[in-house]
Amino acid sequence: MPTHELTADEARRIQLHSQGLLGRVAPAPVHGLRGDPDARRALAALRHLGAVQLDTISVLARSHELVAYARLGPVGRASVEHAYWGGTAAFEYWSHAACVLPVEDWPLYSFRRRAYRQRGRHWHHTPEDACADVLARLRAEGPLTVTGLGGAKKGGEWFDRTDQKIAAEFLLATGDVVCTRRVGWRRVYDLPERAIPAELRARDLDDTECVTTLVRRAARALGVATRADLADYVRVRGEDVDAVVEAAGLIPVTVAGWANGNGAGKGAAWAHPEVLAAPAPRGRHRTTLLSPFDSLVWDRKRTQRVFGFDHRLEAYVPRDKRVHGYFTMPLLAGGRLIGRADPAREGGALVVRKASLEPAAVSTPTRAAHAVAQLADALREAAAWVGCDTVRVERLDPPELAALLNTALQERGLS
């Protein structure tokens, strides 16, 4: 099969479009969720991406809310919760990481549920009597949080979990229980026969069918991707990708500059066939702050290769060793990652502990003024979305642009 050639710029624009951040991606029809158009839009975005990663950290908002916001603008946060945890359209499971997944993808994770069942544990050794107790309780009492099952911790360190918590998480991994909604940030455990439609539970796909479809979905969500990108998106092995990539209908391509970090050579990759058949992506670029767990940037090596942007989550780095901040959010503008901000909230103020702009984005006075305006626009939209009426940036890098940023924020009524 002849190999198509793409430039690095073409590949970058394809990924942005495929991720819903350039122009408009035609969403799959969404049924249900009546009377809530924002929820339907959030669900359509989930179905297109295939997975939205979850995380416990909440700064401006939870990460899954930030993913919808980045693509849809100031979508109602309650609507996102309704779309993901309304109980009928999505479920939680292990994909790239702990993710919200479209409910119709339940059969695709049969291979992983079988693997956990064969392995006999998730993170910890699972007491069999605790599994039987959890299932009996759910049958008798209906859906329960871990608190209702007996609590999550024994009282020691965070990893000192109760047998009920260990059992519930193992049963979630094997598919014997399911989570389709949360209360606060607590999973509500339920039985699949009450939460997953019968026709989905009846679909018995073998491992190859599961991985083939997931790799195809990953390619659709990325547009163009390397073997490692595809494997990372749904957390399978590289050799698993090799085994199914042709059956998935993907087309081999080479991308100039993807061979190594200095932009030399051509890198082997795969493209979804719809990408090569479609016109070059065009349309409006989103200017927005991204969650560090957003699927555009969750793979640090891919982010470096595609955008030349070195991004690292520093939430678990000691404070005195952080370079950019606790929950640094990349700034997407004009189809490039031009900076980052570490936000927090203090009452009605959005406070940015530190913001920085990439050297290439401020290499001339004209570019610097444009980048500062884009940062101010992103902060204005984010502040309004979370109900803040002022913005304060405590530190900007390069510091000589601080006055320009303050002026831009004042012009937008934010300081």
C-alpha cells in the first residue's frame, strides 16, 4: 500500500480538528437528555473523543468539565454532569486511565474485563467473601456508594482500604458491578443488569474485535497518530496495535519532523481513512485553557512531538521544586500551545499564581501583544464560566509583559 506524506503542520491541524478544537466536527446523533441541549452537546463530544479522563483534582472545575468546556465554550457545568452521570448514556471504566465512556462502548471493554477476572485482582488482593458481600448488598439494597458498603478506608494511610472498597473496585474492573453515576465525587456502584442495556450486555466480542474497534476509534479521535499514540489512547500494547491496524482500516502515512525531537526526518504513522478523504481542516480555532488531562495533551511525548510543547503535571511535585505550578493548564490559541497558567479561585476572583508564554509566541513585539491578548481572552472566558468577575495574575513570564497583560485585563473589565 502506498504511503501518504503529511507535513507536521498538516498533522497538527488534523489532530486539532479530530479533537474538536478546530472548526466543527459533525457529532453523532444524540438521543435522550431531553430539555438540556448543553448535555446533548457534552455527550456528543464524549462520543466523538471516545473517552474523557477523570481526576480528583478540582481547581477551576473538575477535569472532565474542563474537557467539555475547552470544546464547547461556557457549557453549563450541571449539564456536563447530567450527560456523564445521568445514569443512561455513559459509564466509568479503565481506558486511557479512569475515564467516562459512552455506554454503547460497553462491549468493547470485554477483553479488559476478562483480563482482570483472569488476573484475580485489581490493585490489591481481593477477599472472595468481600466480593460476595458487595454483590449481595447491591442485589438487596440497590445502588450504593462505598460509604453505604462500609467505607473506603480503615483509618490509616490513603491506601489502607477496607475489604469492601477493594472488592467493589475489583468487581468494577471485571464488570460484575458498574458505575454510571456519582454522588458528589463518590462512585455509585450498581449491577450491570440494572444499569447497562440488555442488548449491550448480550454482545460478546472476542479480544481481537475489541482491540480492533478501539484502535480504530483512537485513530478517529486523533486523526493521525503513531503506533505509540494509538496504544496510549486506549492503553493497549504496541504489539496489539500491530496485530489489528490493517483490520482497523487505517492508512499508513509519514509525517515530516515526527522522526525525532529536532524536526528531522519522517515518522511512520497511521491515519483514519476519513481524514485523508476530507478537505484540509479549516475553521475557527478555540482559544482556551486546557485541563492537563485533556486528550489533546494527556500524552506528553505526543504533545512535544506535535506542538513542540513540554508539559508536565506538577501537582505531585514538592512545592519548592515546581517550575510552572500546581495545576498548570496549557493555553491553546491559534492552533498552537502558546503558554500556560496555574489558576486558583479566591472568592469571586480567578487568581493565576503564574502564567507564562512560550518564547516563540513572544519573539517579536507584534507577536507578544497578540499572545498577551489571547491569554487575556482565555482568562476572561474561564473566569466568567466559573462565576468570577475579576482576574489577578500574580506572576508572568516574561515579566516585562506584565503591564501589557494588566492593561488587556482592564480593557476586558477583569481588574
